[in-house]
Amino acid sequence: MDGMARTGAEKRKRVRWRIRVGGTVQGVGFRPFVYRLAYSFGLEGWVRNTSEGALIEAQGDETALESFIRALRENAPPAASVRDTEIEVLEHEELEGFRILESPAGDEVRTTVPPDIATCAECLDDIGDPENRRFGYPFTNCTNCGPRFTIINKIPYDRISTTMSFFEMCPDCRREYEDPADRRFHAQPNACPVCGPRLSLDVSEAARILREGGILAVKGLGGYHLACDARNDEAVRTLRRRKGRSDKPFALMCADPEEARLICEIDAVSEGLLLSPESPIVLMPARKNSGISASVAPGTGTLGVMLPYTPLHHLLMRDGPRLLVMTSGNVSEEPIVFKDGEVEERLNGIPDHVLSHDRPIHIACDDSVMRVVGGVPGVVRRARGFVPRPIYMEMEMPEILACGGDLKSAFCVTKGYSAYVSQHLGDLENARTLDHYGKVVGDFCKFFEIEPKIVAYDMHPDYFSTQFARSFEAERKIAVQHHHAHISSCMAENGIFEPVIGVAFDGTGYGDDGTIWGGEFLIVDMTCYKRAAHLSPVPLPGGDAAVRRPGRMALSYLRSAGLDCAVPGVTPEEADTVVLQMERGLNAPLTSSAGRLFDAVSALLGICTEVTYEGQAAIELEAAGTYTDRSYGFRIAGSPPEIDVSGMIAQIVEDRARGVSMGEIAGAFHNTAAEIIAETCRVLREETGISEAALSGGVFQNALLTERAVSLLEESGFKVYRHRLVPCNDGGISLGQAVSAAVRCK
Ligand code: ZN
Ligand code: ZN
Ligand code: FE
């Protein structure tokens, strides 16, 4: 009897725990979640935000507390992520109920600016329910979803600090906002048809315009989109013409995954990304004859698809076409239009109508783009949904501003264990982009209370980002070589500090010898790098002209291989000019760029002879490639070793003459590029004993190359590191610059 009673008492032992929760737990509905969870387990105590995350004190039954901790991790709201929990046992106290506490004033709160989150399932139910007061309301949101980063103009993140401060909550909304048990407790953009933002145009009218083939500017979370029916070829071609964009693929929005499946092959990982709270554009293989306009993504073999991520999108796609082109509202490479007053001026003549609303956007933010390569999701463009979520650093960082590069620009600021990489800011090539870049640097420093003491930047003397760094007031300025930054970035997000063999396959990066690098094997240990091997340099005839006209690169590679034959799309006159430039060394700097090698082969096969957007020749070459186990020859020789591909160029010319299919040649070329990577890494492992390889640079956006290179390296016993959190292209270099500068300043 006695024994049994004691066992029962022990089971029901009352304990009190202090639980520190680290990770993304602020502004994502974490406290109301904890509150509801605590109630469901019958716990007493409280929860509040701290500078590091959230702090919980909970008391109750020991087994209940254990289940509570498990549920904290496993059932966290969609946009939250619990990195770690730390438990401290306290004395039991007399307490009643569970409460959500305000953060004490003066407590430094660093992680308070959350990213924008796609509409959650519950809010979707609300707008679809005729009995609900938010039925059909396009600005419905809750603590689990809605606008965040794009509406914040100062910290701390509170309604008054957002562009929602213009709207006074009605009594019903206020009640939800103040009720800890409500899903809308402290949901800063909380609104309803009575008190919230309104549309400029009826959804049904907007849907009709789209159905009838019109072009509509639609105000989204981070800026305006230009939308039209993706199955209406005429509409898509009109949009291309008006936007002045000849080939660059348009992104698509599908009503649901079923609709997306009609036009793409969707693997499980990609589907997970499509449905994630970040709701990015996902690049996936296109299905043939899906009825989609051929002008959506000519020559690429892939389609960029996203699902509706605001209530307005959902409503629009319910009444309108189920498949829309949704491309950024801008002209050429200017930043996306996000101010209502600028629509008329900057998008003049492109849309037939504008679907706008009166909730202002404070910071422009494009859609993010992801691609699954070899089962691993990679970020191609990091923006909405991810920014400004910090990237956790394994070392404590001083306050640094790293300026990134000029193409696909993004900067990074650091503090403590966090690196905040900005959203994709476009190419720094016009006054508007530069202005925008400067403004967002200011916003980030303000949001995260950072006063950079160190400024890191690319070695390229002519980059605007370099000039920006030079004019920025700071104690120290540190130039970081482009490919060193690429590899350091990959190391930083993987948390490695030990030396690696860095493979940087890239378009263009300024080398420390003044030539243009981009096919580099570097031994990197964060503080320094050694250029251990590289592709044999060839002339870049006409500089930028050779980037725009890849046929020039083909000629350069042919001549370097001692071959004299014609290149499709290059007239004899142009060929003469190019040859003269190379012979005299006039405006023909040397380059070891891997990106240019892909361009050359693309042109040699007649696939792409004129580039209208960055990477086009390589993208179309990848799309042309078919499966083959053939590959071509190359030589690794010299000290430091150079990789000579003239043998491969000669074999490609022969194959072409023999009538081998373009797909097979393109496939064999990709195999060769992967073998070059694996073989060179093996040579360097012999020399250094290092068997870790880190892959970075924009060329690794190529799935055909990356999958092959990774499997060859792994078969040879290498541990391979790739990017997951930041892009492998220049959008990721600011992170590498920051960590490299931090290590050097230690
Ligand atoms: Zn919601
Ligand atoms: Zn209201
Ligand atoms: Fe690069």
C-alpha cells in the first residue's frame, strides 16, 4: 500500500523548470504557441522574449513538462525554428495560470525583425468561410503568417513601427490582438474589412482582366508584380515586349501543387519548398507540351514556380487563371517597384491595369528562388521569406559590414553570433540600384543596432560596392579576393574552419594578379588562401563584349587550341576583329573563368550565340545536355597546376563534324567538367593531405555539373561541402567577406 502510494506521488512530482529557447522564435507566433501548449499540459508559469530567443518558466507534473519540451520542438509554429533548449531546475513556487510577459525595457532584443511569411492554412480557412468576418478579405494574417520585414520601419517590432500604424484596430481586432489565447495575439499587421487596408480594384474585376489576356500590376509583399495568363501566348509576348525583356525566364504562380504538376516534374524536396512558409520560386524541370506559352522561359528546360503566398494571391487565383506569369515589376535591371507613387512613372505603359492597396511597403524585397540539386535545396536568390533571418555563426563576430559584389548584389552585417545577409538587391549598375543599396544598408544597421567598425569588400577596384566601402566611415577596411570570399562563405555556413580544397567555378572575379579568375582551386583556411590550381587562361576578346557574345569565347578557345574553324553566329568580319584583338593583346585580358568555358562550348554548338541575361549560354547548354557516359580529354600540368582543355575543344569540333548529337556533346562536356573538378582535387589531396572540398561560384547552379561533380568527389572519398543558406553565386559572397575579415581582425 505504502509503496504504491509513494510511486504514484513520485510520478506526479511537481517540478519547476527554467527553459532557455534559442533559434528563430520571435515575431513568428512562438509565445502564443507556448501559452497554448502550457495550458494544454496544465502547466503554470510564464514566457517572454529575450535578446537570445525566448525564456520560459514552467511548473507542473514532471512527465507533462517533458512532453511540453518535446512539443516545443516538434510542434513549433511553421515559421519558427527551435535551435536549442537549455533547462535549469528551480524551486517550486505557488503560482496560478500561465502568462505571456512583456520584455523588460532596456533588454537588448536583437532577433525581433522576422521575415515575411506565406498565408497559413488557418487564415486561408478564414477567408474561405462565408460565416467568418474575414471572408474574402485580402489582408488577413495572424502570428503564423503575413507581412513582417517589408512593413517594418523601425525597431522594436511593434505595430507602431510598421506601415500598419496608419490603421487603427477596430474593437474586434483589438480583442484578438490582446488575447494571449488568440492566434492573432500581438500579430502586428492584424486587420479586418472594418479597420484594415483596402484594394484599389475589385478582385473579381482584376481576375476578369487576367482571364481576358490583360496585363496587371499586382502589389505584393515586397513590391509589384506584373501578371498575365501564362497559357495565353499573346499576353506573355506582349508582356515581354513591353518590359523590354527578350529571353530571361518569367516566374510563374500556380493556384496549387496540382496545377504546378501539370507543367513541371516535382520531386518531394521541391514540393516541400513550394509549400514552406518561405514560399520561394522553385526551379523545376518543365514538362513538354503542357500548354504553357513558349515565351515563358525559352530555351531553359526549367520553370520557376511559386504558389500563392498572400490572401490576395489566393483570391485572385480562385477567380482568375490558375496559372499566371508573375514577374518582378521593374524595367530591365532596376530594383522592383514598391512605392505606389512610382508605378505610373516607372512601369509606364507596361500593365493595362493596377491592382494596388493602401498598406505601404517600407522595404522592397523580391521573391526568393531555390533549386534542388542532387536532393539538396540550394538558394539561387535569397530574399522574401528568408531575409532578415540571421545565419548562425560558429564564432563571435565583431560589427562588420561586408559589401558583397556588383552582380546579384547583397551585403551582410554581423554582430554576436549572427550574420544578417540582405535581400538580393540586383546588379549595381544604375543610380536607382545604388541608392536602394545604400538605403537598405542603413535600414539593416538600424534594425540590428550595428555600427560597423570593419568594412569588407571585393578586391575589384572598379566595383561600385568597392567604392561604397571606401566611402563608408569605419576603423578598418579589408579587401577580400572574390573566390576566397566564395569559398569562405561556403565554409562559414557549414561551420568549418579547417583548411579545405575550395573549388570556385564562377563567371568573373578579380584575381590578385590583375587577371580575371573563375576556374579556381584554392586551399582556403578563412584567413588566407593559396591559388593551388586553375583552368589555363585564355584571352577574353573585347572584355564585356565576349560575355555578351559567347561566340567570341568559342573563337578564343579554338585559337588557344590551335584550331581555325568557324563558330555559328559569328560573321567572318567579327571573327577577324576578334583574332586581331587576341593577337595584339588589345582589350583581350586573360581569364581562367569556368563560366566563360561553358559559354564557349554553348556557342561552339550553336546553342547560344547572344546573351541577353547573365548565365544564359550556360543555362541553355545545361538544358541541351542528355545522358551519356562519354567524356573528353584534358591535361593537368605545371606548377601550380593548370588545366588545359584544348584536347576537349578539338574533340568537340570532331564530334560536331561527325554529326554527333548536340545533346550528347553537351552531356559529355558536363561530364568532363565534373572530371576536371574531381581529378584536380585528387591531385591537390596528394599534395596537401586535405580531403574536404567546398564548392562555390555561380557555375554550381548547374544541376547537371554539380550532381556529377559531387558524386565523383564522394566516390573518391572526399567530404563535399555545398551552399544551403546563401547562394553559390555572387549573392553569397558578402558572408564570406565578413567571416574572412573577422578572422583576420582577431
Ligand atoms: Zn495565418
Ligand atoms: Zn478590424
Ligand atoms: Fe563570383
